[in-house]
Amino acid sequence: METTLKIILVIFSLGLIAVVLLQKGKSAGLSGAISGGAEHLFGKQKARGLDLFLQRLTVVLAVGFFLLALAVAYFVGN
């Protein structure tokens, strides 16, 4: 059981790393900060298509990683 959880944890961690690296950056330095403020003020659409999917997948993988890490810590402790 412990070994299986550790393998699944490694898979979740690699998936989380890959999904985070595939996402676009939110800003591009100082110019991104200025245009980001204007987009927020004038109301720009949030992420569309692939970006929205990657954001949701990141949340799912992060929650799964957290829960698996707790489960592995529990089984290693006992």
C-alpha cells in the first residue's frame, strides 16, 4: 500500500510540474504589470480554452498531491 501511494505521488508531482511549466506567464516584467492593471480595470476575459483547462488541471493535481502526501506521511509514520 505504501509503495503504491509513493508511486502515485511521484506521478502526481511530475504531472503538476509539467502542467505548471506549460502555462503562460501572467506578466512580462514592468510592462506586464502596467498592462495587467489596465486589463483588470477595463475587464478582460479570463483564460480561454487550453489556459482554462491547464488552470483547472493544476488545481486538481495540487489537491491530489496534497492528499497523497498526507496519506504517505500517515502510512510511513505507522
